[in-house]
Amino acid sequence: MDAKIVLLPGDGIGLEVVSQGHRVLEAVAERKGHSFEFEEHLIGGCAMDQVGDPFPPDSLEACQNSDAVLLGAVGGPQWDDPQAPVRPEQGLLRLRQELCLYANLRPVHAFPGLSGSSPLKPEKVEDVDMLIVRELTGGLYFGKPRYREQHQGQLRAVDTMVYTESEIRRVVRLAFQLARGRRRKVTSVDKANILECSRLWRLVANEVARDFPDVEFEHQLVDSAAMRLIVSASSIDVLVTSNMFGDILSDEASVLSGSLGMIPSASLGEGKLGVYEPIHGSAPDIAGKGIANPLGAILSVAMLLRHSLGLEDGAKAVEEAVAAVLSSGGRTKDLGGDLSTSEMGDAVIGQLDTLL
Ligand code: IPM
Ligand code: MG
């Protein structure tokens, strides 16, 4: 098949991990006779430095005209000044909003041989297999008004959490649909004992649940859900939640898989176009050293093949290649090993040779 794929490496280790994801895509294309066309564009702090805009119009246009986007990470200490009027992260938020990517899928599961890499006891992480579905274009991240002002002799800041029924319905519905392909359980996470948005979330989620009588459904408050992720995460199948709670809980949950560097994500909307990115950040402390774990980006490539290109066999092959590398002891530094970023890419591509 023919596909146009935009690469947005961004900042820090984003460059290193996207370049391995790119190699894996090329390897799949070569072995399966696909023709993938790649275009690289700017996003984040590097885009601010080069063209004064964290998500320049030609980057947006390229994404809109593509079949899928592979993104690295944005941000870094040089752009972290709390007084700065523009930040790299705004580029990422604009990308999500402009493409209407309202659902962010973050699968978290135990990988072969990695239970020892988690700070949690192996028996707590061995059976974990969950999918976090994070709402991505609403809530506290986008609510208006938001501002900082002088108020009664001191600075005061305001953010707004806002959700409409339809924003909640579409993401909860997707969570239920995805649960049907898994263990048929949905846990909806909110703070309905305090927040009006969460009470609406609950009402709408209950309505959606009525259309899925074959799926087990429960609500959980976010504070107790945070604890459950540590105490009994294997009891969770699909966890659906708002933008802010999903951001926080997915970093927490990544610890179960052994390393934040392992977790991929897919940001999806109504059509096939999606943005795929590892959930880790730009990791400025290790950027440029060639030691970042590229597996989150490589597993994001698997999600890209599956969700945007409909290439399930390619997706499975990439996932199996990663599992095979881990089973044979391949480890980057975050997993207690000494493979470099590109050696890990080599190892995955080597496995693809036997799988495709
Ligand atoms: C993530 C990141 C982003 C977010 C940042 C970089 C804007 O933490 O994708 O989880 O908060 O959504
Ligand atoms: Mg995050």
C-alpha cells in the first residue's frame, strides 16, 4: 500500500527515538512491498527557535495531508521559563486540537522478562494488561477562561475545566467499543464527589453503558484509582478518563511495564488519521547520548500500522519483534542493560526479518 507519513521528532530524545521508529517503518515497507513516503517537520521548542512558532502552519498542513504522524517529544529546560508567553507544549496541544484527536490510547502491559525492571513486586505487575483511554481535546487542558492577573494585591491564576456531553460520549463510547475486543470491562475514572464535570461524565458514561450490556462497567474516583494501579492493576481492563487525570494516571501506570520508555500511544479522531507518540517526554538529561529507549516509539509505529494504515500483520510483527528482543535479554539503560538506542533499533529490525 501507499502511505504518506509525517515525522515530527520534536525536542530532546524525540529525535533519537523517532529515527528508530522511521527505520522500523522502512523495514516493514521493504519486506511487505509497501511504499511509505516520509516528510519531516518541526514541532515544539526547536520550531520556536527556528521559526518562532511551536507548531508552524506548514507542519499542520503536512499532517492534515498525511495518513499518519509519528511524533517524538516536545519541551526542555531552555523553554521552561514560567514567564514565557509561548511554550513548546502548546505546539502539541494545537496539533491534537486541529486534527480533532479526541481519544488517546495508552496500552500498558507486562513485557516478557521486564517484571524485574519495575520497582513494584513482580507478582503485582506480571498479569497487567490494560488500555488507558484518555480524553485528549477537552477538560482542563483547553477550558477557557485561563489567565493570570493581579487580584487584590497579589497574582492569581485561573484555569477552567469544561466538558460537553458530546465530548464525553464519543470517548467513553470508543472505550466500550475497544473493551469488546478485550476482556469486556470498562472502568470510568472521575472525581464525581467534587467536580461538576465529573458528575456530568458519570451521567453520560451511564447512558453509554446501557448500549453495551455485554461489557462490565464501573466508576472509580481518581484518588482510589491511583492507588488501585499500584495495589491491583491487573483487575483493570479498559480505563477511560478525562484529559488531566489520564495524563497523570498513564505516567503512573507506565511504571507497571518496567519503564516509561516502553509505552506507546495513539491519538485518534473520527477518521483514520492519527498521531502516534511514545508517552515519555523529551528527557533532556539523556538527550543526544544515544541511550534513550526507542521501544515506546517503535511500539507507537505498531499502533500506527494498525489504526491508521490497517496493516494488522505489520503491527503484530513489530510487537512480536519487540517481545522477542526483550525475551532474548535486549535492554537499554532504563531497563538495566547497555544497548544503545540504535542497537535496540537494529535488534528489533533483525527480529522483523524472521517475522515478515
Ligand atoms: C503527554 C504529555 C503532554 C500532555 C505534554 C507534553 C503537553 O505529558 O502526552 O502525556 O500533558 O498531554
Ligand atoms: Mg504526560
